[in-house]
Amino acid sequence: MLIYVKKIMNRIKSKSKKKKLTPEQIAFRKEQRDQKKEIRDLMKRIGFTRLAGIDGKEFVFDGRTSELDDIFICENIIILTEYTIGDPHLLKKSILYNKINDNIGNFIRFLVNNNIYDSFADEYKNRMSQKYTINQLKVKILYCSKKSISQEHKDNVKGVLYFDYYIVKYFKSLTNVIKLSARHEFLEFLGINESDFGDNILSSATGTTDCFSGHILPEEKSSFKEGYKIISFYIDAESLLKRAYVLRQEGWRKKENVGYYQRMLDSKRIASMRKYLSDEKRVFINNIITTISESDIKLYTDHDRQHEISIGEDGNFIECNNHTNITPAFIDIQNKCNIIGIIDGQHRTYAYHEGDDSYEQYISHLRKIQNLLVTGIIFPKNESKENRLKFEANLFLEINANQKKVGQLIQQEIQMQTMPFSSIAIGKCILNILNEHGPLVNLIEIYTYEKGKIKTASIVSFGLKPLIKVDKQKTDTFYRIWKNDKKEDLMKSDCQDYALLDDYKKFCANKISEVLSAFKSCLDSTMWQPYNAKTSTGILTVTFINGVLNLIRLLIENDKLTNIEFYRNHIAAVKDFNFKNYKSSQYRRLGEDLYKKYFSE
């Protein structure tokens, strides 16, 4: 009997004794907690409520066993959330996601009728169903991964919103400053129209607009390009906030589609401006410079909207007289998110945001009554996207020429839009390609919050620029060896052949990747990582990258830029090369020494 009792006691002790976690496991769990907290805090600031008791509870829906990590609710929006900090497990989850997206109504009924989550059932029965029909509920699946997810994976798992970490950081920065007013931009990220959100979806009206009084300034009075119309009008801050967007650096929209040159909002500046609004109780007198989507506005000569001022595809007035002078007009603007792009004046606009500070009670009143003067640029409908972005970027530079010095990184971003055929712009694009594919994938610092990655400004200016220069007189550039029958068109000052430009970028990026891949294959894995000053590990620095780019120039000049096997054979012992002897800007010497040691024979 005593032996039996001892055995039982030993079993209890062994079960109660917790297994000691390794330092790696402790760090992993901390990162998991930090990720969840970061996103939960962000969602709260936007105005979403997190439901309790979701994480870790399994269910079987339509024959598929799975679970959710979080559910967030705001009015009629339901966000189903998945967190991961390790390797994405998209394909495993895609079966459930497809079943949910195939019939969202059935999934909601399943959760409620089976009491899968008590908090969700209570929320639906006591609030949602009292206000919205099941068809008016909007369900979105949010996949939050700390690691980058390849485009191939994303293309194979549809119907999911990928909350990539740089997007999380962007919205975190935005919500830290403008709180609930970030909701309008977040709705666009979710792909939900303002008309389908909250009380708006209950209205029977479609395509609602608001009318504002203003003036039209034709190109004769502005000296802008023919067809570019300028309108000035007053709009209350609340109406502008709902419709406004800013193409900020590190925003969530795709880099290749927009120019990212505007800085993030300065929280101290916003706070001081809110204090001014509260203390002085008067509007800012400066006008706000914007672009306005021509498809979302209409112009009228009268407030009753009986006589529309028609503008053709080329931006010229149709069947209207005397529009060479400043013309009073009424501007009808769609009640939609993200249709007025702010070029200058984002701080003056977002000072009116819906916040949680001591000024909010008074500013909530000002949002509805204070009118801001807006100058809006209306492009001709047939104007290309590239020319629109060039115009906006140039205008931004003109406005900010006498203000705070624009940094080198922002200058490079602007040049991608204003001078896309310049060496700086081409180099910047090539660097983005190298960060997405090949041996440097995810190792280059693209966003300011990224730490421990390779910085870019000096690589573009001093490494790539001379290597990719479009100049047939140079003997050490990619342009010399690029085989394209139309290559000389790229040298023309008025070249607009973007397909030709893309071909050159891809050619350059591919050749650089081949050389870097050879280096990577001949070096230890511990070496092929960004240099860490604390541990003295890793060799990837600006000096190393620019040194290799200078090596490539010498290979081109000596007709030795061939293929990856050729490079591997010559640098087989390169792991013994002392890269750390080369400091700061010794790019050229590093390139020359690599060439002499491994390729000069």
C-alpha cells in the first residue's frame, strides 16, 4: 500500500513540475505576446472591440477543424484574426478561409447557433442583429505575420487581408497620432466603402454627395499645363478628414503604384496645433493643397445643381463660355473615403482629428463648423498616372523648398516619380527588386523602423548610380553590355518607354544578384547577414555591397561579367578575405582588391 501511495505521489510531482523553457523558447513566447499586444492596441485605437475567449478554442466548420486567434468588432465589421511570428502556415489555413468566404452568412450562423464563442454570440444577439441584417455584416480575415510572406503564397490564398508587419507599423504610427480618424484609411485597407460602414449601410440613399462653394481657376490664370484645372473651396474639417488621404512614406499602398515622399505625421506638431485650435478658437488661415479625383466630383454654376459645368477628357470645358477667367462654382463631392489627396497641409488637416486628449471636447465642435480653404488640382481624365505623380512630387518640392531640408532618402523617392529615367531613380528601383528576390531578400532597410538591416541611400548614390548610368561612352556600366535593340531610346531626354526602362532595371538586378549569389554560396551562413557591432558578426554593410558593385564595374570593363559558376570558381576561398579591414567609404579600394585577388589572372 505504501509503495502504491509513493508511486501516486511521484506521478503527481512529475506532472506538477513544469518543464524548464530554453532561452530561445522564452524569447519566442515573448515575441508572440508582443505581436498580439501591438495589434490589439492598434485595433483599439481605431475603434474596434476585441472579444474575449477566442484564442485557442477549436471548432469544426463544414468538416474542417480549426481555430481563430482573435475577433474584433466595430459596428457591422467583423475581423477574424490569425497571428504568426514563425513560418507562415497559409496553405493549411486556406481551406477554412475558403469555406468562410464561400458563405459568410453560414459561418456567422454557425458561430452563433452553436455558441462557439459566448462573447460573439452575445455581441450578435444583443447588438448586431438588433441593428443590422446578416447580409449587412462585413467579415474580413486578417492574417498577421511578422515574417514576410512571398507573393506566390499570397497569390495562392485569396480572400485574405495580409497585415504585413510594415503595414502594422504604419497604422501604429498613424493611430498613435490621429487615433480614431485613422479609421477612414483603415476602411480602405479593408476594402470597405464608407457607404457600407455603420449607419451608412442602413441608408437607402446611394452615391450621396455634399456641395461646397468655391471658384474655378483655369490654366490661363495658373500657367499650369493645358487641361489642369484649379478649384478653391471651403470645406468643414470633418468632411475633409473623411475624404482625405496622404501618400506618406511607409504607407500600406503598393510602392510601385504611388510616390512615397511625404513624412509621417509629427505628434508634437499635431499636439501644438490642437492646443492652438482650442486656445485661439480660430481656423488656420493657410490653404491646403490637394488633388481631387475627377470621377468623384461635379461642378455646377448654381447651388440647385441645375446647370453642370462639363469638362472633357482632355480637361477642357464643354459648351461653356467665358471660362478663361476665374469662375464661381459649386463643387459636388462624393461622400467617400480617400478621394482628396493632400500634397501640402496634412498637419493642418489632421490637427482636427478625433482624439482622446484634453482638447477633444472642444475640437469635436470645431470639426463640424470650421471651414478650411482647399485648393484642389483636377487632372484631365486622359492624363497618365506617371504624369500625375510627377506633377504632385514636383509641386511638393516647390512648396517645401524653403522649409525643413528634405533628406536624401526622400529626395531619392521623389526622383523615382519626377525623373524615373535618371540613374538615381533606376538605382532606387533596382535596390527594391534586390530586397524582394535573390541573395539580399529582406536584408535591405526599406522602412525606418527596421533595425539591423543594410541602409540604402549611399548604395544608390555611390554604388549603383555609376554602375547603371545610361551612357554609351562609359565602359564600366551595365548599359554597355545590355543587349536591347531599342537601348539608345533610353538616352533620349523625352523618353517615355516605361517597358524599356523596366527591362533595363530587371537586367541590372539580375546581373547583380548573380554576383552576390556567388559570394553568398562561398561564405559561411553566419557571415551572410547584416553586420552586428555588438557581436562583430556578419559582413553585410554598405561598404561590402558598394565594394561588390565596384567589382562588377571592373568585371564589365574587362569583359569578365559572365555567369554565376565563373564567379564561384574564382572566389571559392573568399571566406578568408578580411572584409572588415575596409571602413566607411572605401568602396572603390575594396572592389579593386577583390578584382586583383580573384579575377586579375
